[in-house]
Amino acid sequence: MNVRIDPAQQASALALHEPINVSRRRFLAGTAVGALVLGFGLPLGTTRVQAAVAAATAERGTQVPAFLEIRPDNRVRLLCPFMEGGQGTFTAMAQIVGEELDADPATFLVEAAPPGEAYVVMENGMRITGGSMSVRMSYPVMRRLGALARAMLLQAGAQKLGVPVSELSTEPGKVMHAKSGRSLAYGELAEHAMDLPVPDPASVQLRDPSQFRWIGKPVKRVDAYDKSTGKALYSIDLKVDDMLHAAVQHAPRLGMTVGNLRNEEQVKAMKGVHSVHRLPGAVAVVAERWWHAKRAVEAIQVDWQEPTADSKVRPMPANFSSDAWLKRLADDKGPARDDENEGDVAAVLASAKTRIDATYHNQYLNHGQLEPPSALARFNPDGSLEVWLPNQAPDMFRADIAKRTGLDPSRITLHSPLLGGFFGRHFLYDAASPYPQAIELSKAVGRPVKLIWSREEEFLRDVLRPVAAVNFRAALDNDGWPLAIEAISATEGPTEALAGKQGEKLDPTALEGLSGKSYAIPNKRIAQIYAKGPAMLGYWRSVGNSLNDFFYESFLDELADKGGKDPFELRLHLLRDNQRLTTLLHAVGELSGGWKRGPFTAADGSKRARGVAMASPFGTQTAVIAEVSIEHGQVKVHDIWQAIDPGSIVNPAIVEAQVNGAVALGLSQTLVEEAVWIDGKPRARNYDLYPILPPARMARVHVRVVESGEKMGGIGEPPLPAVAPAVANAVATLTGQRVRSLPMSRHTFT
Amino acid sequence: MELRINQKTYQVDADADTPLLWVIRDDLGMTGTKYGCGLAQCGACSVLVDGNVVRSCVTPVAGVVGREVTTIEAIEADDVGKRVVSTWVDLQVAQCGYCQSGQVMAATALLKQNPKPSDAQIEAAMVNLCRCGTYNAIHAAVHELAGKGDA
């Protein structure tokens, strides 16, 4: 069986039980009851369907009715394979599809698509919103989707007007017949058009990029008004009839279990309390109001039990300290596995006249997205389950819920509302999300339950950005140029942390940013000492690059200093055979008014300096210059200039906004932010002890986009990694102090 | 108790110390005002009480009896609020949007009290956190509203 949808067959199958508006019905067929798309009603999990999925030959992104509904008022509803969490993917998809459909992106209503094979549109065969992949991995497929829909509208127009399709053209939102001067709005044609067979994907012609109206233009975001007026709905805002609210108190350390509740009866008698529940590693209160649930659950006195040997989660030991862990990493002597090894590093280091050694480390970080996690679960009378939850991977979450509940995936409807920030927070992290608890509570009370984690519970269970300690060794030649570099990182990457063990191959998310550098240094070795720690780790915006580019690009400046080279000139020298990066480095230099290292005295009398750094994250190239001064012993960042080459882009305004946002997060981890753990517990449970960058510490940001025409790269994450080293290099020039750990609030500067 | 919110009168059955935020969100079903921290750290819950911006997550509901509360739901009913929203959209301030209700409320309160704030007054008033890092866009929007053009 082929999983490609035959629209005619699908329509006739549905006519049996859904005698309503056809285009609407067809739309739903491909979406809300997504399992039908796969199996035509066959229960998933049967060998037949699995075989069909395995043998699927349907081309990605060709099931037009699953994605698009054009309403009688000409508004285009697009079900987007990617989640909107601020990065602008809903707008980008409206531009890309609208360009080929010939419909103004401003007429689009965009929502997140449900789980389902139909929405796997990325060239890597995945469906996640992460890795800065959405646009770059689906761009041609989503263009073709728009073109296929346009072809169907043209066909419908030809039938309705009784003319050959070759005589028709389109203008935004309508089919035109120039000969007779007649036209039909898409909204008039859509119902019929969506019942036509989807044309052969190879038969549609894509628009010549020179004719683009919306791709490449600063099109306004589709969500700007709703987000400026409180109308945008996030998971935390949702409600359904008869819903109860829930709050939890987690065990102080992951892996501990619930023992005796000393005051259960008193808590049950508290105002508004519906019931008290024991959950794995947590207690919960269900109440008529969330405030009542929160107050009651925080009042419960629990005798927490130490983790047992068969704990299903990574147990947090009572003596874990993040500072001690970082020291242990720095002292870790191996064994190390090589990721890159070129030339003869050992021999060059052994015989070098000029050697530079240094040890760097970074800090744990929380995601700190402003929307606390929540989940709403409802069991319907027929036993099916609906869940509303923030997520970056709907199919993975649905599969997980199926596993946890024993329900067939076809009985689970998963809704993916807007994300109130994510930065990597909403991947599948066992024990770090409220939905398993919400489902269990809803089942227990027989009513829909919305569970919100308080900010304090979020800080307790959020997964952490990984830490590493890197021991560098390098050698210079007689002219002061780098001859060899070795970086041995003691670390655990997020992917291997989630797997619970190191894989056959090295975890690329552990070393990216140390590996993959383009500098022409003839002898180099990049290696990892796998150091499995007690903390639960996750992905954080720009992942491995968020730490590794800080290490490498700072150490590179140490080599420049030792060899008597200017750091900008050193990079140009090491990139002399790389035209793309040479162009980029010159671009950021020009943007900043010409490379000027300093120290110098600014117009306001302050002493300042500039630093430079580069990074190559997620298929994109970046170069950053930072200007700093010292105020009251702390670093003040005045300006960040960033040149970014993602190959080509879809929306320059959103790119600029993403650079600003990534710079803010980059400055936050550079200047103020760290998750400190003492005695197995996080020191901070809220923003009072976990500072994130406040407005007063934001820098001015200047952006230059360089479109080299190379393969399209990512946008959301790439502008972050070069920020920290550019700042650190500027600080070293200004103060003579080399910062080898973050955040800078741990250091004092003079 | 009786509350005045967005020019309407509501009867609410809540304990005196219940934070205004949760009365607005759960009792009255207006979800534009956001819960971020519950500790007056982030400002996502900002509302106006008699024209002053307050953090509703730490404001006991009893404290606003007899006062006029304005939430983001009524922001466009106010001339200044309408201009703020319009500028927020023009300058494409929002990213994830979660903090922006509070940011719009803070900007509206500032500009209603002082249509031409100085840079220092803007910096003192616009202190809500934004994890997406829209600070420069917020800064540009408030400067434009204050008649300073691009800043």
C-alpha cells in the first residue's frame, strides 16, 4: 500500500461519514484526524501499516489539502509543519507558500500542523522545530507545495470558466482569464480545487527568483498584532469546559520518590482543593483554581525517599555541586576520542619553541523561556485523549504519550499552541515536562486538567545547557603563526546525555564549534573525554556552539597575542584560502567603521576596546565585533556588529530581529547568567537568583546580511555563538585580563 | 468583592490575598495578562491600576477594590494605548510575544504620565524582561512614540 493520498479516493471515503462542506472536510481529513492520512483508518501499529510507511514513496509536501484551506473570504489557512516560538517561521512559511501560490502572505492564517507523516517536509526526513532547520530544510518543498496548490486552482478555474488552462494566469488571490477579462477569486474556486487530484510534482514550474514579490522582502509578521494586544494564545492560556487546574511540588532531587504526606488531610481541607495526588517524583493538587492548587501543593509536607537502584530517571546525588563538577572536568585526563586529527599534533607540540596552554570552562544554563511549562489533557467520552502542550516535535511527543498511556496513536490528538519562547526547552526530555502528569491527573479525576508548573518548579526540573572544560595546547612557528592546536574537551553532549550513554560515534552536539573550524592550521586535534554527569542536559539555543566557539575563539586570540599578531589580521591570514569567510570578516570590519582594536577613549571619556570572533553554526557563517568598557568593575557592552552569511534568506527583517535576539541571549550567558547547583539542588528557583539579561545591559546591534548564494543555512541560532568570544577578546584587550570562564559576573575587572 | 476592570464591574469570590493576576486569568478568563515568575521579577503580568503600572502577580486583589484596573484586553480603548499597539506592530517588536502584553502596558503607563519622557525616564520605566531579546525594538518603539524618531 502506498501512503500517498489519492484525493478522489479520500474524498469518497470521507463522504460516508462527513457530509459537510467539502473543502473543509477534506482539510480536516488530512489533518485533525491525521492517522487517516497514513492508514485510511487502519489502526496504526499493525504490520501492514508499518510496512506501508516503511515503503512510502509519497514525495514530501505534496498532499496539498493537508496543508491548505482557502476560505470563501480568500483567507488562506496554512497548517505549518513548524512551531512558532518567536523565530518567525509562520511568517516565513506564509511567504514561501504564498510566493508560489500567488497569495499575499498578509492573507494567511497560520497554525501548527498536528502530528502526521504528511508534514514531514524537511530534506533530512525529520519533523522537528530546532537546529535552525525549518526554512533551510524545507524551502524547495514548501515552494512546490504552493505551486501545486496554484496549479489546482488554475485547473478549477479552467473548468469553471470553460476555457483551456493555458489561457489562464494568476494575480495575488485570483485566477485571471485575460482574453475575456474575467477573473475568479481563489476563495470561489478553492472548494472545487481541493477536490482535484494533486498534479504530478514534477509538472509545476517554480517562479524565477528575480520575480519574487515576498521571498527576500521584509514582509510583516503574521502574528505581530495578536502578540501586541494579548490576543495570542499559548498553552498556558487554554481552557476547555469542565476543566480543573493542577499544580505540583517536585522532589527536591530528581529520582527521589514520594513517601508519607504528613499533612494530607489538612491540605485536602484547604480552600478550593479537589484532590491530592501522588505522582512519580512529585505530589499534585487538583483544584478549581490554579492559585488554590499552587498554595495547597506547596503546603504539603512530604517525606521524600532517596532514589532506588532501579530509578528510571538519572538520580541527582545529594552532594552534587556544579563548581566541583567543573573542577573535576578540568582535571579529567581521559581517555579521549578524536573527532578531528590532522598532521602530527603531538610531534609539533613536543618540539615547538613557542607553546601556549590554557584551560577554559563554561557554566550550566537554564532556558528561562518566559512562559512556564504547562499541559492540558482531556479524555473524551470515547476514551480518546486530547493534549495541548508546548513542543518542538509533535510526532515524538505523540509517540511518547502513546507509550505512556498504552493508547494507539490514532486515539491521541495533539495540539501545539504558540510557544512563549523555547530556545530548545520543548524537546522530549523525560521528567522535564508536565504533560505526563497532566494526563495522569486527568485520568484520575475524570475531568480535563490543566497543569502549570510554577516558575520555581520549572527551575527545579528544567534540563541544563551542558558544561565542558577544555584543555588547549598550541604551538607557533618562528614567525608567530599558529602551527598546531589541540583541544581536549571533557564534556557530555546533550544528545548522548538524553541517550544515557556515549554512542558508537561521537556526539556532534558535544564538540561543534571546536570541530568544524575553517582556519588553516596544519596540525590539529579535537577530542572528547566523555564525562557523564548527574545533571539532566538538554539543547539550548545554538547547542554545542554556545560554549565551544567561546573557548576556541578566545584561545585563538591568545595565540595572536603570543605571536604578536593582531587578532583580525591573524584570522584573515588563517582564512586566506577561504573567500567566503574572508569576505565576511571584511564585511563586519566595514560595518564597524573599520577594524579598530583599541584600547581607545570614546567620546564620553570612557576607555574602550573591541574584540572580534567568528563562528560557523548550523550551516551559516558569522563574524562579530564587540565594543566594551568597564563600569563599576563589570563589563559594559556598547555595540555588537554582526555580519551573517546564511547563503540566502527569506525575510531580512526577521533575520535582523533574530540576530538581535541571539545577541541578547549571547550577552546574557556572557555577562550574568549561570545555573549554580549546591548539595544536589539549584541555587536559583526564580529570576531573583538567576539573572537574565535586563534591558539596561543590552547592546546596540548592527547587522549586515551577506548573501553569498551558498547552500541556505540557519537563522535562529547562528548569531549567538560568536558573541561571547568577541566580548571576551575585547575585555582582554582593554584590561589585560583573559577571561577563561563564564559568566563575567564571576570576575572583577579594573 | 467588587472589581472595576476595563470600565466594567465584576463580582468576584476570592480571598483578599489572592494575586490580582490569577483573578484576572482564572476567575475572569482574561488571559492576555501573563504569568512569568510570580515574584515581580519579569513584568509579564503588568497591568494598570489607576493609570500606574503594577505587577499583578504580587498585587493582592483586595488592594485594587475601588480602583480602576486596565488590562491588555482594553488597551486599544485608550488613545495612548492604541498608539503604542500600532507602533509595536509597525516596528515588529514581538518575537514569541509572551512578555509583550506587559511591555505594552509599561509603555502605555509611561507615555500617559509623560508624553515626552527623557532617555533616562524611558530606561527607568521599561525594565520588564524579554528572553527573546527584543529590547532594542522596544527601545526604538518607545522612542518613536516619545517623538524622538529612531534612536
